[in-house]
Amino acid sequence: MSGQSLLVPGEITPVRSVPGKIRRPEYVGKPAPTPYTGPEIQDSDTVERMRIAGRIAAQAMEEAAKHIAPGVTTDELDRVAHEFMVDHGAYPSTLGYRGFPKSLCTSLNEVICHGIPDSTVLRDGDIVNLDVTAFIDGVHGDNNATYLCGDVDEESRLLVERTRESLNRAIKAVRPGRQINVIGRVIESYAKRFGYGVVRDFTGHGINSSFHSGLIIPHYDSPHATTVMQPGMTFTIEPMLTLGTHDYDMWDDGWTVVTKDRKRTAQFEHTLVVTGTGAEILTLP
């Protein structure tokens, strides 16, 4: 594994502005979102609006990823994604969610998830996860991917490649009539082939007009995830695999989650809708 030094918090720039004409999610300016009480199964109009939100989120992530290079700050990646979403009439869903100060999450190397963009400078050999969610016309689209920065060591490159494959396999396992736990079973069985840890305390989730609806999508084989998938259900699958333990620590910022052994971790995510025969990915550029 790369012998680079561990990450430390950087300086966070002021909150970026969003034009007043762009609709905000209901939780902006509040300590927490209002609990979702609606259905997990969405009508065709909601799904169509989610396709639009998902497309903007995917395009914003792609645009930010073009700027990943040694010497670039994670705050610069935030700026690119923020401006793309705003230019397309979307609100960056993470901005102001439970007080989160930025428009995407940037999770490097040992950061499992929820890294805050700041003055941290990308280094040659880093792996960089971008997690982007867009809110437009009353719904969210959420996706993330892990990218290579410069010349990345083989162990880290394989972790990234296999984490992407675990998501692809999980999506193929989605079928109406199956229990949610088939998703985690597929991911965990694949990850175990390589001795990877599978993060348990951070999961996929239901998504629609709510950023997190309350539906939980574990990435390990959970006996409790017995909800049956039905056509029209919308949720994310977002496996987080590690080179070591799945246990974690959290930084004092209350957001940044790092592996307890500080070994590297990768993640990929799509928002999906269950169809009559499988799953449709809603976060395609």
C-alpha cells in the first residue's frame, strides 16, 4: 500500500452561494430534515424527475473529476461541482444538510465517507472519492465514484476496480420480489474473495423527495434487511470496501469517517429504481 502520510483537516472556505431562484430542500437552515413519511414506491412522474436530478448529479461529478490532479485542492473540486449544479438549476443536496458546509463530499485514501472539501492538496498516488447529490424539481439524485490521482499503487488500484465491480454485481442482483439483503450478500461475498472489509455502519438508503427516506440498504448480508423490493422503489447502493478493518473513527468535525487502522478504502454509488425485471440506474450522465 502507498506509504503516504495520513490526512489531517485543512482550512474550510466560506459557504458558496446559491441563487435565490433555485429551490432549496426543506432541511436547509434547519438542524435536521423533517422525517420522511411518504412511500418508498414512487410514481412515474417522480421517477422521471429523479432521472433529471440523477443526470445532473452524474454530470457534476464527471466535471469535478476532470480536475483531479496532483496539486489541486479538494475545495476546487467542490467549486466545480457546485457551479455545475447551480448553472443547471439544481441545489447541491449536501450543502446545509445537517449543517454540512460544502456541495459535495471528497473522501481521500483512508476516509470512508463524508470528507469535507477544504485546502487539502491532492497528491500523486491518492485515491479520491467524489460524492455528489443534486436536488431539482423536488427530488434528489445521488452518486459517487472513486478516482485515481496520478500514479496509484497496484493494491489501491485493484481496491478501486473491485469496489466498482461490487456495485455492478449488486445492481444486477436487484429484482422485484427479492429481499433487500440480497444486495449486501452479493457485495460481501465478492469482497471476501480479496480479504476486504465491508463497512457496516454507513449504508445505502431510500431516496426520492427525501435525501434519506429511512429505508436502509446494507452492503453486508444483514438478516434484518428483509424488506421486499417492488417496482417503483428508489434507493442507493453504495458499497464501501476497505483494505483492512471495517471499524472506523470520526474526526472532530463530526463528519469525516476514517478507517480505524487508517488503511485505504473505496466507494461507488448509484441511485436506482426497481423495474419489473431488475433495476434502472437513475444517475447516468
